[in-house]
Amino acid sequence: MLASAAAFRTLKKAAEFGLSTDGIGFDFSKIIDRKDWIVSQITGPRMREYFKAQAIDIIDGTASFKSANEIDVDGRIISFDKAVIATGSTPFVPPIEGLDEVGYITSNEAINLRGLPESIIIVGGSAVGLEFGTVYESFGSQVTIVELAPRIASKEDADISHALHNYMNSRGVTIYTDARIKRAFLDNGVKALSFENPEGEIIVGAREILIATGRRPLTDNLNLENIGVETGKKGIKVNKHLQTSIENIYAAGDVIPGFQLAQAAAYEGDLVALNALSANKVEVSFRVIPRVTWSYPEIASVGITEDEAREKGINYRIEKFTFSGLGRAFTDGERLGFVKAIADFDTGEIIGFHVIGHHADEMIHEGVIAMQSRIKISELAQAIHCELTMSEGVGNAFIDLDELIHQERRMAA
């Protein structure tokens, strides 16, 4: 859906590239068909065939633990030596007066919505809300985002968050932050929300309401409490080896506290399999976990934010390089955004790396490798980057940051 939205945005500015595209349009139902086809190529029968080739049995059904060594799948009792719980998460819907009566959708329904809503209120300004907001706005919906936190993308670096807010505003998305929702109601057939923020009481209306306020661990009906698996508000409690309170039962993915990200779940899945089957256990480490939000423009980050560096008392330095002067940004017609690198002045290592702009999802990996390998900024600055790429901006940010640190050290010497 996001890829279709990006393609449509490009079509709409074809004249900028000297192209003619008379009568461009879209069929939202066919966009969903394309999404379904892509999903079928990655999961479903293909995945089943892969498991079969690896001699892995698949048992369909609803499961619950009968004991620390037995699981009940629709009446069939299966014994095990080790078990891994990876049941994922489900959308969290906060208690809002009148919401059930008015009606709403979550990401589960939005991903299959075959008609484009003329207008939509999105409750939640984090990744899910921002991504669906991008899809709907790109195809012409009137989008309103209502966020409880002081800013959208609140876990991102403040500079990134503020820039995204401004960019989305410029495209016609209305954003309210610091919003405490009081109730939902119908107003002449239109779905409406009443909330308070620093401006006072505000009422907004739309044809649809999307609740995108995060996800909760999916542990319903697993019978965990009866076998002694400890849980908390954020999911199943695990130790540094991803073991639960029952030694032979492990857990990974969205069902445990931490990052609710596909890449984090994949990492945890590999680690938990190793630890469950090996005597030599490996400790989990979340020091370097990148994340991406496919908003428009995209945002991506790894490591800590500038606010976090300040709160930790780290002697840090930052450098930003904007994309507006890059040749590739001109040729692609995508000049929005910048790279922000944060380095520890004392160690010379990158401790935070943040990108907003075209291909942020690809550029972030330079920061990942730099942090994972603890490469000094002085070495990163020497790496030659290809001209006419967006990553040229990453190289320039590293060069500028290295020069800043070297200059300060010379002055202090």
C-alpha cells in the first residue's frame, strides 16, 4: 500500500520530470489486491513448503498450555521438552467513551479496507498511524491525526519529529498533539471525537476513525498463569537468555517487553532457537536495533536521541546534513530531509544516527554498521561515498562531525 502511494505521488508530479500523464487515477481495491498478492508470496503456502522441506510440522489450531511440558491444541495433547512462545501482538484500543457505539477500525481492518475513506481521524501519531496517514493522504483523503504525546513520532529524535510534523502539515494533514480524548459520538452521521489539548476543547469529525494507539502482547487463553509463566503489563517476563520463569519455556517477539519490530523479533527468534537447543546460551543485546517508519518522508533511526544523550550526561556532539543540496535529491525530486549523527566526544563513536527523507530506510544501515562495529568517527569520515546518491549526505555528515570534534580537540590541546 505504501509502495502504491509512493508511485502515485511520483505520477502526480510527472510534469517536473518532463513527462505527461493525462488522466492518472487509481483503483483502491486493486491496490489491496496487489498487497494481498505480495503477502501471499512471502507467507502462506510458500512458507508452509519451506517448513515442510525443513522437516518442521505445522499444526493448525488454538493452543493453551496444559503443563510445563504439555500443550493442548483443540483437544490434542502434545508433549515437549522445550517451547517458545511467539504469539505476537494485537492492536490496543484504549477505553474511549462512545467509541464502540460510533464504530472504528484498527490496523487489522485498515489493511483490508477496499474503499478509500473520504476523511479519516487517526488516533495515534506513532509508526502505524503515520504510515496509514501517509497512504490515505497520498490518495486524497482528508487526514487528521490526534496524538496523546507532546509530539508525533515521540520516540524519535526531537528534530526528526518536528520536521515530520511540518512536512505532513504542508501536505494538508491536520495534527493535534497533547490531546486527551474525552468521548466519541455521531454528529449528523459523521464520526466525531471530542478532546482537550493546550488550545482547549476541540471537536473533529470524519467518515472513519482509525485507532492506532499501539499493540498489546497476545497471550489470551494461553493458560500461562496456571503453569507459572510470569507476565506483566508489557508482556511475558524473560531473562537475558529469553527464558520465561519456567526454565524450559522461552518467549520472543512482540509477546515480550521491548521493541515491537519485525527485525527485533527476527533477531530474538534466531537467538531463542539457539538458546533453547544449545547448552551455550547467548545473552540478548538491544544496543543496536534500527527502526523505520514509512511515512512521507520516511524516518529511520538507531541508537539514542539527542535528548537521551543529554539526560545520560554524555559528552556528545551532533552534526546535521540537509539533503536539499544533494544532486540525487534534485534528480529524484525529493529534497526534503536531513541526516543527524550523534557522537560521543570522549570515545569518538557514533551513539545515535537519525535520518528523515528519501530512502531513509536504506541509509540507516550505515549508522547500524558504525555502531555495531564501534567504528570511530575519524574512520567513518574517510569512507568514500558515491556521488549522486542519497548516501552522499551520510558521508558528508560524518566528515562534518569529524571536523567538529577534531577542531574542538585541537583548541583544547
